[in-house]
Amino acid sequence: MVGVGAGARAGTAHTGPHKLEEAAIPLGRLSNDAKIFCLLSLHLLACQLRRWTRLRISKAPLVQKLMCIPMVFWASALHGALGCVFADGHIHQLRKKAVAALGLKIGGSNPMLRLSLSQPATADPGFYHLRHCVFDFRRICDKTPDLLVQWRTFMAHFTGRKLTGPFYKIVDLFSMLGWSIGMPPLFTDHDGFIHNLLQLPNAALELLLHDAWLQYVAHQVTHRRTMHDLAGLCKELTLLDRSHMTPQELGRTMALQSGAFISDWSHAKFDPTKTSICSRCLVPNTLPHWFRCPMFDAVRAQMQETFDWLNELPDCMVHHLLVPRCRFELDFKAYLLHIEDNTGCFHSTPGEGVQNLFSDGSFFSDNPKYVGVGAWSLVNATTGCIIGTGHLHGLVQSISRAELCGALAAIKWASHYQVAVHLWSDSKYTVDGIKALLDGQWHVHASLCENHDLWRQLADLLIDLPDGLFQVSWIPSHLDLTLCTTTLEEWIAVWNNVADELAVRTNASRSDEYHQLKHGAQQHFALWAERIRSIRQFYFLVADVRLQDAEVIDLTVSESFDWPNLGIVLPISDAMPIDWQSQFKAQDVQLKFPFEFVLSIFEHLFQLELQADIFVPISFVELTVWCIRECHLSFPFWNPSRMQWDLRPYDALLLRPTLASMVQIVRVVFTKGCRILGLEQFLLKGIRKPESGLFLPADGMAICTTVATQGNLASGCLSIAGQHKLRKASDLARPI
């Protein structure tokens, strides 16, 4: 349970309808407040159950369902979770409920992997819970300065005993990620780097939390044999090309990455209709075997790839397209965190009068994304000197932060020398923010502001400056000097270009350590991206081949029977006694169904044997579908108002019964009829017919017919079975 008001909501997310009766409380013995709380809890329980049902039956695309889950379900189920400590089983139950309602409950699929690798990542309740607890705790600390003192007191006296409340909650969550808390608000992350929780920008904290969560998820699944070498997760390579995939490609990729059983080697452990040995090579039919199996020579020839390098890759990548975390990510993280903040280092002093300063930023994006870096510059157009320049510091590298650092350096310079400054910048984001701070129309809040750490420094410095000492103006970027019409425009174009070139030059001027790291990271990314695309394309092509094979009806896969030993030497139409109709009409015979229907269904059966060719096993499921679809046979339905049977075609019914109930009618008629006539040898049991979509062992009959007729019966049944086939009794419990 999660809190007092939220506990009911949190507990309902994984409670089935049968729990409503168990939750019944003798309200007569409770106070009025307790009665109201119990009634509210039951109401919330019923609402949550209805939400899961709506999600399950919704026809919306999966991507929209995933986006609505954190906003609708987790926001309700985990409301107030920051103040409570509860078992991981609660999160796991929510996760299983979501996977089932989304229709993603596939054999072998890990719900944590499936949701954590989805977009958004907060579709997983575990990451949603972690992210919102940490951000909410930081927001409360920002609004209540006394809370930081209390947090430090708590950590100073903490003995490791499990407690309640937000302080222990943060300890519990950080411990799960491998983080440790020093002197609050300082903490050490999973890579050993120290951060200030209250000063980290939102984007950096989000980046740290998501990276730590993926490493935690990877550790949770290493017990699986095919994921034993998953040493962390590389987010960028694992989620490669997601935005360019079709829904079918994305679904297949997510099935592989979540650990769903794909190969017959895995399926055979649970599905007796599958064989774990490759019929061509007589070796285990595993995913790695597909890359060298002769059955897929055409696929490899189409790709012009031999996959000789496959043995060099970890099992988690070959089986599941999951890429372990590489050392370059950690090295780049260390490089960025060791960059110093040079916004307070100045290379020139002011001149006379108002100082016209030009600031600019530069950002180089690249693949992989974590090698992208930024830089800033600040020049003085009044004196013609460079004031400062530097590399962008911190985990988050972006053009907006680079522009802000240039403006921050200008304000620090004005504050240090106490001179009048007019800043010119082509970043409208920066200029509008500074103007709002100068006019007193904006107060920086960490929970609502991007780059709040830089904006907070800007706000504190502007408060200390005398009124009118600092001004800012926006200018267009990259003005063409030949198209300028006034002297002012030419002056702005020249100096803005000077600041821009200085920022680009500074950004390109990096140490040998950076260039070596970048070269190694790019080579690693290019090689692994090429290989993962090749493996993924191979699996897609194999899936298409296997799908085509499944759609082809192969009459040789039916189970064979020794007909002479069963006593079957004549077709059933020839083996029937001459007076079979009289035997059915005898007074001591109980047919259960009207004689007209029994006579009609046997006569339809005889039509299948008009051209006797071979003996084949035909299941009662195939016969039922044939009688309904092809023959439009009238079936008996009991009329309680008239107390008699009504014979009506299946298609004429308003409320159509399930296929299972119709199969039972056909089964009873033929079973009783054959036993009355002494023809039990024609009754067969345990028929499996994959070509008909029937993997469930079913009863049936031995019929002498043609190959074409057998194929028509199989095709009709296969069209009813659909994509998922008839594998269990519940698959028959639906209308046709």
C-alpha cells in the first residue's frame, strides 16, 4: 500500500474482480470517517479495474497506450509514493497488469525489459516510481530550505534500519541503483562520480536516472542463460533506428529484446507440437543455428552476408539484440565532468563608456550522441578584445546551455568590473529569459525550468547589479554582410561573426585525449551498429520466410494411422448397415438430438466420400466448420418457451454460440451414431493437424476422401483459427 489516501489506489492496480468481495468490510462497526474512507477505497478499486478493461479493449495504437499509462495508471497507483516504503512485489504486480492489458504477454517475455525499453521509459512503473520520487524530493527541498538540514540530520544518525518517510525512501531508491549519499545533497552515482542533487540540471538528472535504471534492469535479467553476458545496457545501440521502424518491425524487435521465445528450441519446452531439433541439420534449432542452417541460405544470399563475425559477439546481442554498455560511455562521462567552468575567467578589462559585448555558442552533434560537445565565447566590440571563451562543462551538452554560458560570462564580467554592459546575442531563448529576469516577471524554479542551474546563477547576479547597468538585445544570426543596408547592421554582422567563429574554433580545439576517445567511440558505434542492423534484418527476413511456410497447407504433416489394424478397410458410407436409419429410429435409442438433424449431418458426411481416394483423419472441428461455412447446415437449438428443438442455420442466429459448443453437437451425434451402428473403429482420438491450425489434440473420424477435399477442409478450419491457431481449449470458446 502507498500512503493513506493513495494506498487504496496503489493496491487496486493489481487486484482482480474477485477481490471486490474479499474487500467487503462490516461498515457498521466503523466510525463515520472510516466508513467514508472504505467506501472511497472501494470506489477507486472499481474505477481502476474499469481502466484496465478499457485499456485492454481499446483499438488505439500501442504507442498511444504506452504514452497514456504513466499519465493515467501510474499517476494514480503511485500517488504519494515518496512518503512510503513498500516491497518490489507491488511494482512487479503493476508491471504484469500493464503487460497483460497491452496484449504484450508473450511466452518468455520479461515485463521489466519490455516496458523499460519502450517509449516513454516511464511506461515501466519501476522507472516512473524512481523518477518521480527523486524529482519530487528535489522539488520539495528546493521549496523548503529547512528540509535540507533535516536530511543531513537524518543521514548523520542513520543506522541502516528500515524506516518510513521520504529520507529513507531516497536511501532505498539510491541503494537500488548503486548510488550512495554523502553529505546531503551530495551523492555518488553508479559510476563513482559525485553530484549535487539540488544543483544538477533537470536534463542531467534525467540522464543519470535513466542510465542507472538501464544498468539495474540489465543486472536483473542476467540470470537468463542467453543474457548472462549483459554487462549493463547501451541505450543508443539497443534503441537503434527506433524512430524509423514500421510497427511490425518494432514489434518484432521488442519481442526479441524482451526475451520472448522465438526459436523452436525454446518453444519445444512448453509446446509439444514443436520439435527442438532442426529437421535438416539434426542439431538444436536455436537462434544462432539459423545463421548457418541450409534452410536459410537464400536469406543470407539475399543479404550478401556470411556472418563469420557472429562468434565474436556476446550471446545477449545474438539472441536478443541487447548491446552491453561500452567503456567509451564511462570515459566520456569522466571527460565531461572534469571540464572546468571558465565563465568567471576573463582575458581583458573594460574600456570607456558602455561596453558592447557579443556572446555566442557552438555545438557539434555526432554519432554516438554522447560524443557531442559545446563551447561558448564572449567578445568586447568596444575594445575589440576577447573577454572569455571555454568548453561547455557538465554532463548535458547542448546549444542552449552554450549560449547561456556566454551570457553568464558577460554578467559575471559586468558584476566584477561594475561597468555598464549591453549584451548582443542571437539566442532568443537567452535574451527573452534575461529580459524577464530584469523586469521581475520570472522567478526560476528547478522543477519547471530547463538549465535551472545556469538560470539561477544569472538571476542571483542580476539582482546584485544596479538598475540599468545591464541591457540585452536580440540580433539575427549569420547576417550576410553584403546584404546589410545600414552601418549598425554591418557592425552587428561583423562582431556576431567574430563571436561565432571564436566559439566554433574553441569547440574544435580539444585535447588529444578527447580526439582519441571520440575516434574510438565512433569506430565502436559504427561497427556495432552495422552488425546489429545485419542481425536484425536477418531475423526479419527469417520471420517472413517462416510466416510464408506456416501459411502453406502441407498435407503430409497429418498424423498417420495404421488403418488395417484399426479395422478400417471400407469407407464409412460403405460400412453403414442398410437399415441404419431404422436403427436410429428404434424406441430404445436415445439420440439426444432430433432425428432430422442426425440424418442430415450423416448424409452430408457421405458427400465427402463420393470420390473415395485415401483414408484421412478428419477432426470434428474441421467437420463443424465445414457444416457451418460450406453446407449451411441447420443445427438444433433448444427453445425453452416452446419446449422443443428448433433447427436453424448458424448464420441466422442473433447471439451466436461458441465454436466449442457447436463442435460438441457434431461430436455427440457421430460418437453416438457410430456406437449404435457398431462402427466405433471409425472414431479417432488425439488428432493434431497443424495444416488446419489445430494444435490442440481433438477427436475426429476416419474418412475416405480425396486430397483436394482434405485440403478444403483444412483451409476452412485454418481461416477460423486465425494467426494464433487453436492451441488450447479456450481458443475454441469464441464464436466463429
